[in-house]
Amino acid sequence: MKKKKSNKLKPFIQKIRFKYRVSILNENTLEESWHVRLSRFSVFVYGTTFVFLTFIILTVLIFATPISQYLPGYGDSGNRTKIIQNSMQTDSLVKQIELQRGYVDILKGIITGNIKPDSIASLDSVELKEKARVFLEKSNREKDFVKNYEEDEKYSLASIDAKPNENMYVFFRPTRGVISSKFNLSEQHFGVNLITSSNESVVSVLGGTVVYAEFTFDYGWVIQVQHENNYLSIYKNNTRLLKKVGDEVKAGESIAITGEAAVKNKGSQFYFELWKQGKPINPEEVIIF
């Protein structure tokens, strides 16, 4: 069996190693201008080497040069954050330019005399108080209407106040900014990132008690507030905390300050999480950012 296999391999090896002469002839003189001797095996080796080198060169060009920015799917993940920051700065500059233009127009009008000074009218406080008293007093027609309405609605079931729903809460927005990274439970991103301006105030989304207020190397100053109905709000990437553990806070009360120097290498991004009964929930479902 071994002899038969070796007998079969020999013709194949000889076939791929057999060299062919490739020549270029002068059409007029039929003289050989250039030639090369190649075998099937050498053609395979050269072709494989060329493809491999081409792949390496293209890979280096894509990952080491700005060409990658023009290819779909190879964009920098931080481009979205930079775009949002640039758009906010551009919007602020446009508003500032408009204010400056209006200020300059007013100055030009004053200098040229086109704008006249405002006239100041004297105010009689006694007369104003008398007018206010007259406006606040109810007429006889209004008094009769109120009396009749109260008598009609006294025994109406619709006028009885319903019990407040304990599950209804009004959540405050933790801080002003633009969402740069949304809630994604599959990627274990349990909150939202917001790009804020410098020295922005951070407020408690609900009334509650501060249960954690410490500095961390990953998220800077972090504060957590425990609320009713097992809600827990977490505020990260702060520059300074305004409350300590055990403090009672009201909904909308300032608890921290965030800004450009929140955390090194993280820019001015503020991070917020909202948990209920030990499970994270999407803040955008209950809060309008």
C-alpha cells in the first residue's frame, strides 16, 4: 500500500515542480527580450505571499491612518460625544453673537439719536391700591354664582376628592444636559450619561435620605439618595457634594455640583442611575431630559 501511494505522489510532485519558461519576444526580430522560469509551486508561493503582504499593508493603513474614519463601522466611539459638545458650544456662541449684535445696534441708535430715552411715568401707590381693591372685590353677580354652585355641588359625588395614588411620582431632572449614552441592560449600562456645562447644579429627583456620599477613583464624587417605594437614585462624576450621609433632601433640592473637571479623562459627562427594589430601570421612562 505504501509503495502504491508513493508511486502516486511522485508524478504529482514532479508535475507541480516542473518549470516552465515564460518569455517576452521582440515582434520584429523575434529576439528574446526577457524570460523567467516558473513552476506551479513557485506561482502558488508567490501569489500567496503577494496576497498576504497586501492584506498586511491594507490593515496597517486602516488602523494607523485617518483612512479608517471614512470606512463604515470603523468610526471612533467618542465622535458622538465630541459632536454633541461642539454643537452645544456652537449654539452658545451663536446666542452670544446675537446678544452682542443687539447691544451694538442699541449703542448705534443712541449715538445717532434714532433711539429716544424712555419716559418715566409717576406712579401713585394709593391709586394703585384702590384699583387693586376694586378688582379683587366680588360683584353681587359673582357672589350669587358662587353660592349657587356650592349648593349644587355639595352632595355631588364628583366633588369628593379621590385618594392619591401612591405609585404616582413626579421625578425631577437630575441636571441639565444632553444624553450621550443611553440605558442598555444587555451591555450592563444601568444608567444614562449626560454632557453638562461647567458647574451645573445636580438635584435630587425625589425627596429622600442621603445613604452614600463618598469619593471614588472611577467616578469621582458619588452620592446616592434613598426614596419612597424602594427607589434609589445614584449620581456620579461630581466635582463637589453639597449633602452628607443622613441628610434629608426634598425633590428638586441641590445635592452636588458637576462640571468640566468631573473626572480625569471623562470630560464633563454626568452619570445617573435609577433603581427600584434592587433592579435598574431606564431613567428616560420616568424622567423628561
